[in-house]
Amino acid sequence: DKWKSKAEAKAQQLGGSTQPGQADGAAAVEEAAAAAQKELFARMEEFYTHFAPEKAANKEFVQGVATAYVGKLASLNAKLRATYGADLTSPVPASTELEATKRDEEIMAAASDFRGICPVCRQAVTTSHERTKDDNGQYVHLECAGASWPLPGPLPVQDRPGPDEEASKAAAEKKKKEEEERKAAERRAAEQRSDIADVLARAGGGRFKYGRVFLVGEAASGKTATRKSLVGDPSALDGSTVGVDESMMTVDTSNVLAVEKKWEPFDRAARKEATHAMAKAYIQKRQPPDSPGTSAAAASVAGESIVSYYAGGTSETPAVADSATAEPVQQNMEEVVGLIKSGLCVEEEEPLKLSISDCGGQQVFYMLHSTLLSPLGMYLLVFDLRWFKGKERGSEDVKIHLSFLRFWLDSIVVHTRSKEGRCAPIALVGTHGDVVTELPDLNKVSKLLAGEFEESEAWDSVAKFKRESDGRRLCFHPIDNTKRAQGAEDAVVGQLRRTICDLILALDYTQKRVPFEWLAVYDALERHPLRALRKQDFVDLARSHGITDTAHAFCLLRFLADLGLLMYHPEEALASLVVLKPVDFLVQPATRFIADKDEHEIPEQEQAKKEGKRQQLKELHTKGELDGELLDILWRAHKDFAKELKVLLHKFGFMIPVAWTPQSGTPNHLACLLCFPLPVVSEATLLA
């Protein structure tokens, strides 16, 4: 009412109308309202200065309390709006602390009784006191009104809180504020987690940009030197590879310079693919439609699911539906939130992860490699350009080298051919480009290879090379690995890196959406301490990450096996075994007895000599006879799965089981070493 009267008086003073909708009346209302609120603010500031000095410093808080103290502000606003067409000055929005103050009945009661500060004793004057006003219109205690002014001596303190009480109140207020902030933070976090779960449930999965690169070819062709050039390893020691050597790299495919020149080492176990895919999918879904990178982002989490490829239904894996669960999202929520806040996963393109396997070139390892060749990979078939320089196609040594190349092309076809009849991508790599440099020589080698293999089923999958200097096309990449040791970079190696990335990213599975559940299981397997699991253990692990359907778990098992990330064989003798680390589980144990003693030094064989097994080693090296006791020494580090190892090695033909009795001295196995003829074995022994 006071404010309304002031507004009307002001409007009349200005000579304007007070009728609804008139501008001068509205201005009067606003001016009067601002003055009234300012007066009220001053009174409340005086009150808090006396009763709660730590709050008086917060001007916004005091003004908020003043607004709350009026009580009828909202209704008064509505009335004034209807009468004069204007509102009072908008109040300060109620803060968390203001809401808490509204709940504090004691403070609000004191505020409603407060009339001012007595100018004599400097104590509060409330409605419970007998009071009067001095000449300045300030309230003063009646007992103070007759006293000398000002009151001599120190101010009375009987009603004022002591230092300990003030500190206690301040601490309580601080604790209360911290608790309110904590609850508010929890509410915000819960809302964000709910939003993330909702968005990711709709996304369903992300891209799995992972590829395998196999370097294959004849011994001493330069595979190890090529691998070191690709990964940027400057070391000059290019010794013979025992079995398989692996390197893990990551490539920023959005940067052409990075693709050709900068592949970074990558620790597969140090990064969780599921959490990165989830964080990236959430950020991309929340991007405005016109923001940079939105189209690429949308493509990375949209499209057909990989499950549809593996869910067609077989005797081992019945048809399943692509279904997403909240399990992996909830399990990894804290890490996902952390990645989102950190901004570490906002790059436009997910980096490509490459596993590069350097396969030993000695014939003795060829059977090993056949167990690892993956249909979801690409192959670098390496040869030495010097083998063909200045030589005719019909010469004996050229025929031998061509036969090795044909063997590998045929092997890639056999092990990687798809249902559509196409094999995995291949790039021919000619080493010693520092020796064979002239274009006529390079053209001659290219025509020789094309003439020899153009009828091969693999030839359509061979990536061709285009020289940047003159645009000439060759069927192979001529590289110079000597520059690596000199700290320089061969331009053709950079083009080969780009070819590898392009071929991997063109593979169908890299364009499909991989469920978050699959990625979560992959992460768990990468960190698993064992080299192998029982199949039921794998199913249980998949179930713990949201894959409750056994058939769905088998789809994942097939996908990981096709990638070569694990090994699984459905036949009865091996159906219960899932090999998590194929190289460690199979290749390394096999090389303990099939490696050429003249090419490689095997520590386990040296240990066997120390334990008195020289004669058994001699028989192994000369006849292929593998004694059971000798095998126990060679496989001491693999004894937990020795039974399964023997079954696998029998399956792939690494060794032949032979009945053994102490009386006959017959060995346990015949090791199938390809570098010399198999030993002559009697028919009776083979039948036994």
C-alpha cells in the first residue's frame, strides 16, 4: 500500500495520468518501487550487520532477503501491472542460500520484529521494546531516550554474541553451505548421468577403428626392416624373426601429414575402447547440427551394426537381434563423464589403431603363420628387388623367388576369401629401392610380376603404386629402408603408410557400428591376465558386460576371432578353449622346438642341454623325433595348457602324435620340420 501511494503521488506530481496503460504512470511506478526497495535494502543491511556480519558482506543475499521479507511482492506486482501497466523492479532471483534462509524461522521472526538500531546503545530495537523516535526519525529504546547522548563508556555487550559463539555460527554456516553445494553438485551429476545414459542408449555403439597388418614373404626379403621403417624405429639391427613380432601403432587419419609420416606407439591395454567410444558418441550427439565435424561424427555412430553381419545364424551361432543394454554404460559411467569433461575425445576423427605383425620368413614358420592369417586384415607381401634386376623370367633363381610369392598369394586367398569370393587387401613391397632405382628396371620387375600373377585370384586385391614424380604406375611399392637408419624418410614409405590406412579403413567392418557391450568385453580381454579361457568363462565375462544372450556372445567371439584378436575352433576337441593371446599361446611354444638351431638361439633348448638332453635335441634336429621329456623342458613356461597346445599343434600339423612306451623308446611326437625330409617311420609305429 505504501508503495502504491508513493507511485500515485509521484504520478500526480509529474502531472500525468494514473490510468492503466499510460507511460508516465508506469515510469512513476518503477521509480517509486525502486526507491522503496532501496529503503528496504538499507534496513535489512543494517539488521544483518548487527546480527550476522558475515552475511551483510553479501549484498546480493541481503537484497534477496529484503525481497523475501516483503512477502506480498508478487501480488503487488500483479496489482500494479493491472493498474499502471508496469512491474516493480525485478527482485534478485532466490539463491540456494536465500531458500535456506526462508526455512530459518528464527531469523525470519527476528527480521519481522526488527525496527532498527538504537543510536544510543547500538542494540536492536524490536516490537518487544518500549520505543520512541529521536529527532532524526530513528527508533530509540525508551530507557535510552532520557540518557545522556551518546552513552558514556563502552557499548553494552550483554545481548551480543561472544567470539566463540560467532566462530561457531560461522563454522556452522560454512558447513551448511558446503552441504548445500554438495547436494546441488550431486543433483547436477545425476542429471548428467541420466542424460548420458539416454543418449548412449539411442546411439547403441561406435566405430572400432582397428586393423591388422601382416608382413609376409620369403626369408631375408627385408620384412623386419620394412616394419621398422613403417613404425619409425631407427635401430639398424634387422635380425631374423623368430615366429612373429608385433608392433602396435596409432594413426591420426584426419591429418594427411600424420598418416604419411607420424605413426605413434600405442599401448592397447592402456586405453579403454568402450569408454572412449561412449564419450565420443555422447559429444557428437550433443553437437549442434551446423557445428564443424558433425557429418563425420554422425557417420561414426550411425549406420548398420556389425551384429547384423554375424547374426545370420549357424549351428554354432544362431540368429540374434541387435540389442543394446545399459550395463556397459553404467559400469563405465564415471570414466565416461571424466573423458567428456576433459575434452580428450572431441577430435573429429577417432584414431586408427594398427597391429603390425612381422612374420618370420623361414619355411619352418609357414605353418605357424597359417594359424594367424585373418580375413579382417591386410597383407604386405615383401620381396627383394635385387632378386629380379637384370634377370630373365625363366632363370632358376627367379622361378624360386616367384614360387615363394605365389605361395603367399595363394595362402592369403585360402585363409581370407570372403563369401563374395574376394580376399583381403594386399600391397606388394619391393625392398632395396636404393639399389634398383632406374625406372626401366622398376618397370621390368612390375611387368614380370603382373605377367606371372595376373591370373591369380589374389591379383584384383593387390593395391597399385603411383609414382608422385612422373605418375607412372607399378604393381608394387619400391622402398628404401636404408634411409631409416640415417634418420631420413623415404617418400615411398610415406605413400605405403597412406595405402595401408586407406585399405584398412575401406574394410567393411570399420564402417559398421560396434555395440558398446562388445567394446567393453574387448577391453576386459585386453587386460585379462590369462592367455586362454574356457568357453563358459568367456560367456560369463560377456554376460557381466550386458550380453545376456549366449548366441550374441558367440557372434562377438566370431568377430574377435576373425580379427585375429583371439583364437577359437568350434570342433569338439577344442570347442571349450578360447585363446586370448594367440602368439603367446601357440606361436611361442611351437618355436621352442621347430626353430632352426642354425638361425636362432632358443634359451629353452640351451636349458635342455644343461639337463642332459643333448641326445634328444640331436634327434629332434636331425630326425624330427620329439621326446616327451624334452618337450616338458621346452614347455615349462606353458605347462598349464600343455594338453590343449598338443591338440592345436596336431590340428595344424606341427607335430604328429606317436604312441610311446618306455620299453620301445619311441618318441612322443614327430616334429614336422619342413627344412629336411620327415624321418622314416615303420608302418607298425604309425598304426600304433
